[in-house]
Amino acid sequence: MTRKLFNLAAAGLLAIALPVLAAGPAESQRYVVERGDTLWDIAATFFDNPWQWRDVWYANPAIKDPNLIYPGDVLTLTWQAGKPAVSYKSRRAIAAKGDAPKTSALSSVDPMLLPYLQQDMLVEKARLVALPRVLGSTDGRQYLSVHDTLYVDASLGAKNWQVFRVEKTFLRPATSEASAEPIAMVSLKHVADGRIRARSEGRSVMTLTRVVQEVRPNDVLLPLPENTHARFWPQVAQTDARLLGHLYGSEYVANGQLVVLDKGANDGVTTGQMFTVTEGGAKVLNDPGEYRYQNANESTTQSITPMPDVTVGQTMVVRAYPWVSLAVITQARQPIKAGMHAVPPSSQPAYAR
């Protein structure tokens, strides 16, 4: 099974949160874990309500650690008095001694999200002045590619670095809880990797080892992050937020692309939280018999009847900063844009365009 997170959006992982796990069929369901699965894949296979799957997993003593499930393991879901129970048989117990495959435990998240979990993609604008920057090359080229050598305007201690391009500034409006001033964050787009070869007189010499996009003077550097294994779980968001826009400034956002939310860790936002993305409904003016829609920039003293908000997609937080968050669009029913709202998934039916 190679179902990835974005394919699962339509299949049920991002379904509306329900108060309890839905009752399942009387017969059992058996599944053999395959290479490429994630724990979320399996949760979506077994449960109508994935939000509570971890509780069910931990309720089964045979599965001592859901982080350590491997390809070849056999999972069986049965229903007892309307409640789900998962039994587990390890491939290592099935295989003859010494025959168990040397494979890694399943990830809790699709590997394509790992770069966003391991590396800062947003930094405070004030921090930019402290980041090392590309000076250029000795031959004066404006665009540098793989194996090229360049100079950096700082003496760097670490060997391996990533090169980023400053893309867009996001402003979170001032609030009494945050700051008297708007909080400015800038997005960084990963363009290359490099290794420091020498240092002298406050400068460093770097060779580009991998290039996604040609490097230019003034690109900034951050240390290469450690290759840590991401562990987080889907959960319902606990607060409303607003989309500040696409991470790299595009007007519209589609499935699998990144957005910035105006709420962060200080607002209770954590990695793995799911939001429903909504667009405000139209506003109707005038008395019966003379109804008309209010124009976007029209001010009025007339009474207004707002239409219900429209559900347009789903998003999941992949990195929470103090006052903003980075989230990936996991489902888009129409192009998503800045200004739309992100609200906790609701058990109440919502109008969807």
C-alpha cells in the first residue's frame, strides 16, 4: 500500500471529527503492513474517525509502541461490543530466526513532509541581519551551480549548510497577547546545500554539493539539520486562525502546498493539528423583494444577512513557531488564498462549494 497523506485526504483521514469512533462491521479486518505505509495510512484504513486512533492503538498491550511497526507485520481489527480492538503479530515473530527483513519502522508522517519538520522555513525578519550570506564567486558570476565555489560573509564553524532565498514577508497584526508591534516573519526557500572548505579573516569558502535552484549573492545560510525521525499525530485544532498566504507568495494555493497561519505555539497550535479552511459566505442587503449581494468594497448602513461560510479545504500544521505556523494543504476543493479562515473540524455538517 502506497497511499500517501495527500491521497488519503479524500479517503477519510481528513474527515470531519466525530465524538466517538464509528461502529465497524461485525467481521474482522486483516492488513499486512507494506513498505511505504505510514501509521496514518493504516489508521485511515481501519478507523472512520482517525482522531482517536492512537488511543485505540495504545489500548492493545500487544502493540507496546506504535512507533515500532514494521513492513510484514500483521494487524487485525475486530469489534467487541461496538468497540474496536487491534491485535498485532510481528513479522519478527512470524519469520524464522534470522529471516526477519532489515527494514525501518514506519514513519508517523509522509516522508515528503520531513524537510518542513526539520528545517526552519520561516524566520523572524529581525533575525535576517544575523544570518550569514553569500558574497559571490571570484569570477563574478551572478548564478552559481553544483560544484561551484563561493564565499560567505562569516567564518562558519559547522561543515554542512543549506542555502535559502528570502521570498516573502508575513505580518501578524499586533495583539495585546503578542506585541504592541506587528510580528514580521519572512519565508525562506531552500535552493542549495554546501560544504565549508576553508575559513579566513571572517569569511568562509563553500563548495555547492547540491543545487535545487541556482545560488545568487545575498542568499542566506542555515546549518544543515540533523536527520531526525518525525513523530506526531493528527489531532483537532483548538483555535481559529487566518491564512496569511502561500509560503512563497503565490496568489492561490493547491493540494500539497504550504501556507502560513497567523496563530502559533503561543496560541496553543501544535504540529499535527488539523484545520478546516473556510471562505466567508456572501452578504445580502436590503428588504424582502429588493435583496442584492453586497459588493466587496461597499460600505452600507443597511441591515445585512450573511450567508453561511463555505468549506473549501483542509490543512495540517507541520511546524509551529511562537506566533505563526506553517501548514500544508491536504485537501483543496477550490483554489485557496490569503484571508481565508482556518477553523477546528466540526461534527456539524457544513456547506461545501
